[in-house]
Amino acid sequence: MASYKQVLEKGKKLTRKHNKETSATELLLLHFSKLEPTDLYLKFDDKMPETEANAFYEGLNLYLDKNIPVQQIIGSVYFYGHKFKVSNQALIPRFETEELVANVLILYDEYFEKQKVSLVDVGTGSGCLAIALAKEEPNFNVTATDISNEALDLAKENAELLGVDIDFYQGDMIQPILGQKFDILVSNPPYIPTNEEVDTLILDNEPHIALFGGVDGLFFYRQIIKDSKKILKDKAIIAFEHAYDKLDELQAIARETYPNAKISTVKDMQNLDRMTFIIIGF
Ligand code: GLN
């Protein structure tokens, strides 16, 4: 039997041979050892049980040879401190999107000052935005939509696992919630331009319906902004994640529909223009 350390080193060596990320190898070892990070390092020189080591190598093989994302092999990912179930039916929650959660919370404090508000997440996918926001702020009454029934099933499961109550609707963007009114609209719509080259790890494993946003990647922003007038209150906030190189075009689209709004863009931790906020009626 090999030690945890030896198994990890062997896994990393294989991973490097495939020119892939050794951080994924570490995550897989943690998962298949069923140990907390601190315990794993305390037990580093202990023998790793054979069945667990075999499961680790099988998992690693899925990543290295079948090009499956580590989050899908493990079946979960941490997002805003909560463990979300992951499948190939919705986008895997990304780090950038955690920053959208943080910024929405800041804007809520600034503009709504602890009032109860209704918030909708348009195109919720795994549910990560809607659920993290509901967990963080009890004053949010949260609704979420998605066109994909499979994604909605995953989002509902995540809401249940994390113990939050969200109204889910199936349908295209805001279509299923016409007739309702909201204070905050958040969305991380599909935004990759149709002809952009995408890493095969993403392209082969995540639903294209959740990735591609028309020739210029802005199709869904146009649609959401135009239709948002029908579902937003007079004072409202729209919060978008977007491609880092679409800031000017997106602001111009927002300006057409909301000429008097305060529009601001915030950079993500990689210093890329990643989130835009449209603050209406304040
Ligand atoms: N940020 C994602 C990626 O580049 C795309 C997310 C999206 O289209 N909303 O893989």
C-alpha cells in the first residue's frame, strides 16, 4: 500500500504528463480520501486504503483521459461557502460569479437598506446565484427561471440541500415571470460568442445552451434588458455578469432602455471588467 503522499505524487506526475492542472489532482485526492484538508496533511505519510486509492486513480483517469471536469467527477463544488451539486446539465459555478453575489449584497445594503425585496435570477442553471443570495440575505424573496427542465431539477435539488425556499419557473428568460414585479434582477446569461474557440474541457462537458450567447455574445442581454421593463419596479437594480471585453457594448445597450440609470462596471479579481450594474430610479 502506498501512502497518501505517494499516491498524490504519482497522480501529479501523471497529470503533468497530460499537461493538465495538478490542482485538480489535489481536489480528487481530497475527495476520494474522504478526509478534510487538515486531516489529509496530518496523515500524509499513512497508508492510503487500497479501495480509496483505486477510486482516486479511476477518478483521475476520467479527468486525464476522458477530459471530464473535476467538479463533475466529484459531483460538487463550493460556491460562496456552500456545497452545490454539479452535473453536466448546467454550467459549473465559477469563481467570478461569487463576486457577483458579493456585489449584489453591497448594492442591496446601499439602495434598499434592509427592506424586504423581491429578487429574480434569470437563467439560474445550477441555482448558485439565487441560492447563495437567498442564504446570505433573509430579506430576499427569491425567484429563479431557466429554460432547461434538467437545470431546474438540479437547482431545485441544490435549494433543498441548502435549505432555502425559492420559486422556480421553467421558461425562456423572463417569459415565465411576466405579470410579477421585482426589485432586483440578477443574471449570468450565456455570453460566449457563437464562433469563439472554447476549451474542450468546457465545450465537451457543459451544456452549450448555457454557454453561447449569439454572434456577439450579447443576445441575452439585449433580450433581458428590453423585457426587464415589464417586470421591474420603478426603483430597481439589474446585476449582470458578462464577458470582460463587452463593457462598452453592454453599457450602450443598457443606456438605450434606461437613459437615466446609473450604470457601473466592476472588475473581478483578475482585474477584468466582469460585472455591470444598472441602477434604475434612485
Ligand atoms: N465564464 C464562462 C466561461 O468562460 C461562461 C459563462 C457564461 O456564458 N455565462 O466558461
